[in-house]
Amino acid sequence: SLRARLIGFGSYLPKQIVTNADLAERIDTSDEWIRTRTGIAQRHVAGDGETAVSMAVESARAALDYANTSADDVGAVIVATATPDQSFPATAVRVQAALGMTGGFAFDLTAACSGFVYALATAEAFIRSGQVRKALVIGTEVYSRIVDWEDRTTCVLFGDGAGAVLLEATEEEGYGILSTHLHSDGNYGDILFVDGPATPRPVLHMQGREVFRHAVAKLSSVVDEALAANGFQPQDIAWLVPHQANLRIIEGMAKKLALPLDRVVITVDRHANTSAASIPLALDEAVRDGRIKPGDLVLLEALGGGLTWGSALLRL
Ligand code: ACO
């Protein structure tokens, strides 16, 4: 049977870095408050010419180069983003054009911070069904353009960036994406949302404590679900690559899996929360610096606005 294997990785971070100290000059906050509550020390913020599309294209090119693959061979481009440059056309078709593709199909999907896991699961379904042989899955976000920079309870948490993976169909058993599990519960839609594009000044709204509480419980259960579905024990996991919202949530998941923190890829300190881009950014970093190796069992998990949450278990 067909499976989807990850063969390419790429990412892009804006040039400009904004530290906690920089924020403390503009709003009533402190490096100490931000670090102890979230683990964040700095974030990258998009400047002129850095957009959801441009960052997605850079990360996609890097993923294609990594796999020595031409864009002409790609059958689908799926972009997860909550911060598109335009409502339509989709970010993904702009990426498709920038890569010089004239075939295949491209679309965006929205699942907030779970977007990358949702996009990976969607691409995998196309590959398993035999409809697509190679797919680019991209998370790209410019939250700096939708946070209220006067609201200290939210603006300190987010950063900009993009990450991409290239998937390829394989017949080899036991490799690639082993399982994905997606969940949502729209009853919690109001604890984390962004105003629609028709709102004069759309911004992000979040009840931080409520989101935190749901994150710990729901991520725990989706991790158990992933292990049980594959007959694995926590100790079988070589690497946890979690969505990077808050170091305390990440530490909670590591503890649950009895994984030492040096088996968890952590970028939240340097990237802050880049929403749908955080997992592919972390994956790219850890694959390129040699931490994650071929054959490693890797667990991805995320929770975001919706609420949406999910996991993907893969063997590289
Ligand atoms: N600097 C200084 N003080 C602050 C700041 C700040 N940046 N932000 C809030 N405070 C103050 C508050 O005003 C409050 O003061 P008060 O007690 O006088 O009212 C106090 O700090 C405590 O605020 P809480 O919100 O209770 O702080 P908490 O410990 O819950 O931490 C945080 C807040 C970091 C947001 C935490 O709740 C969290 O991480 N939640 C999860 C968020 C998350 O994961 N979001 C992303 C989901 S992904 C997506 O889809 C976008």
C-alpha cells in the first residue's frame, strides 16, 4: 500500500528580530514576565517585502533543493495559514506560480496553530489514494500583521516565519507517515479567534488561561491516541516536535512521554509562536543540524484556534 514519506525540508525566518527588551520599551511588559510565563526570548517579525507568500516560496524552494526535486514533479501544494496576504486567490496558488509550476493543484486550509498537522494529514490522504505522488506542505504566518501591538496579553506571544516539507509516495512499509489524528470542537471557537477580513481592523483575541487548560488536556489525549493506534510505548518515540506556543505546555507533553527535553525540538525561545509554521520550522532545524536522523520515530502534535488539535506519527 502507498505511504507518504518526508523527503525534503525547508524554512524561512524574517531578517528582523524583536527581543523581549525591545517590546518592553513599547508596552508595559518585561523580559522576565515573558520568559517565565512562556519561555520566549525573541521573535522574528516580517519587514518590507516579507509576506506569507514570499516566505512560503523560500521555504518551498529549500525543501525542493533538499530533495533534489524539480517543482514540475509536484502534484499538489497545500498551504496552512491563518494570515494570508489576500483572501483569494489562495496563498498556495501564488506559491505554485512563483515556483514555475503550471500543473497540479494548490489550495490553502485554515486550522490556526494546528494547520500544519491538518495539511500534512490532507496531503497524506491524496498520496495514499494514489491521486498525487509528490506534495508540498507549507505553513506560513505573519501574525505580526494581525496582533494588536497595544495588547500585551497577546502581542508578546507570536512571531512570523514559514516552513515546508516535501512528501513523496513510497511502497516501503514502516516508513513515512504512520498515522494522523485530527480533532476539532467548535464549541470553543470564542476562546481564540481573529476577526474576519471585513472587520475594519482585524485582530487576534485570546483567553490565554482557557487555551492553556485545553492544550494540556487535549494534547495529552491525542498523544495517547497516536501511541495506541500504532502499538507504541512512550519510550519508542525518538523525537517530539510539538507546536511551539508555550514552553510550559511543551514541558508538560515531554513529561507525559517521559522524554528528556533534549529529545524535544524546542524553538519557541527564538521563534515564539509562529502558528502553522512552527512545526515545519522546528523539523527543518532539527533535520538539518543532524538531531533527527533517518529511521527516527517522530511525533508531531498541535492545538490551535477552533479549537483544533491533532497529531502525526512518522518514521523518517
Ligand atoms: N507582560 C506583563 N504582564 C502581563 C502580560 C505581559 N506581556 N500579559 C499579561 N500580563 C498580566 C495580566 O494582565 C495579569 O495581570 P493581573 O493579574 O493584574 O490581571 C497577569 O499578567 C497574569 O495574566 P494571565 O493571563 O493569568 O497569565 P498566565 O500565567 O495565564 O499566562 C499566557 C498567560 C502566557 C498567555 C498563558 O495563558 C498561555 O500560554 N496560554 C496558552 C496560549 C496559547 O497556547 N496560545 C496559542 C494557541 S495556538 C493558536 O491557535 C494561535
